[in-house]
Amino acid sequence: MGAPSVAYKISYTSPPRYSGSRASGLSATVRYKTAWADAFTFVNDVLGAIDGSPWAFPASPNLKATEAVINPIGVKTGGAGDGTTGTVPGQYFEKAHIDVTFNSQSQQVGGMDVSGSDTIPALQFDQGNPVEMSSFTIQYSPQMIRIPGGALKWATATATGAAQTVPTTVKDPSLSGGEYIRKPAFNLNLTLHNCLYIQASNFADKVGRVNSSTMWGTCEAESVLLDGISSTQRSLSNGIVILDVTLNYKWQKIGWNVAMGSNGEIYRYIKQNGLPVYSTGDINPAAVILPSQRWRPTNLRR
């Protein structure tokens, strides 16, 4: 968000407070006043609850909003209120004081230099294409690619450039069996938090497919495989049960519909019927778990 989307003003019933320490960096606490109906939207905006972009303190953009406390004020009876949000039935709140705490980036991310970033780097796998309310784990490891017979031969020079002579009695390297080459790959578990429900029809035919177009900026078509989906349940403080859904992606640099030919080159292959071994499709997170299936903080105002 970067700034509140609702009307507000600074309230000096509690003056702004500033502090700093070598361990925690700078911080500021400022009181704002909004209409009660806008209070929750204001908090979601300044904390970046939806898009992960907290509000930068106008007086010092190096400080980002990290906490907010809502204090309802102006209890009314009847009138335009809905009669459900006051201290007793029939009452409602008119305004809200909201104390927002801004902290320096050093306090937010343990001293990492993230100048110019509106999100904490550890929250997003791809900073250029952030996924709302998500987290991830990733493991980089090589993918083993089988080398077919006849694809290798002895070199005429060593790694240093020195001449290399291999006796004619030494067998060709492709004849010893079991040769594999390692290519770059990673295993990504991307967890989408706060899902209301999952619908198998959305992704049943997506598991086992590879990406039809570039993903995450540099992962080319057919290089990412959606390998599986899992979910866990948890309860919010108000008792509502929501889901955290984890999508398992496997990427390998050379792609999935490829193999090494007998000449040592990598080629794309297809089945005898003309179709690829791994079917392609849109396997981006938003296509697997639709945005409409995810809970946003603004959905539950009370």
C-alpha cells in the first residue's frame, strides 16, 4: 500500500514519541484519528497486511510501520451506528485513535541492508512478483541427468590446457556404465497462508504439469514442475478455521521435456502421439489457489 487509503489526521492527545538505541535502531510512535468505520482498513493499509508493503513514516522513510493499536472513542447510541460495536447492545463507536509504531529497517530485519525495499526480503521468493500472505522454503541441489551411451569421449587436453593422451587400450568413457551429469535445480515449497478453503477442481489437473510460460522472472517455460500440494489447519483468535496451503515446485534449468542425445547435446522430446511427456499449463500460485479462496484481514472487521 505505502500509505493509508482512508481519511485520517494526527491526534495530539498523545504527542509523537521518538526513541533510538544501538541494538534496535530508531522508532517512532504516532497517534492518528480516523472514523471508526475506517479503523481496520487504516491498520491493514499501514501495516501492509494485504500486499506486504508497510507505510513509510512521512518524516523519515527509513522507518516502516510495524505495530498498530486501535482505541475506540466516541460511544454513541442509536443513530447511524449498527448497534453492535459498542460496549453494550445499542451502542456504537464513532471514532478511533490508532497508535502506530514505526521501526527502522535494522530492527525489522536484524541489521540487514534492505535500502529501497518496502518488504522484508525473507518474506518473498520473488521480490519482483510478490505473493500476498506467503512464505517459502527452498533447497538448491543438482538434478541428475543420465548420459546415454556414445555421448562421451576422452578429451585431448586437461583442465589446465595441458595435452592429454589416452592409451587406445582404455575403454571409451560411455562404455563404463552409470554416467550422469548434474544440472542446476531447486525444490521450492511456497506456502499460501490464510486460505478459506481449497477446491480440488482448481488444481487436480495442474499437479504434474510444467509451466507454459516464464515464472519468477527467469524460470523458462517447461522448467518448473508443480509436484504436489498439501495443507494444514489452524484457528484464528476468533475461532475461525483457516488453511495454510503449500505448493511444491521443482525447477531444473535444462527443462523437463528434454534428454541428452547420443552426441552429448540436450534435446526436447515428445511422445509418439506428438504430445509432450509433461503437459504444460498455468501453474502460478494464483491459478492453483484462486484469490477468492483466500482470507484478507479486511474480510473480518469485527
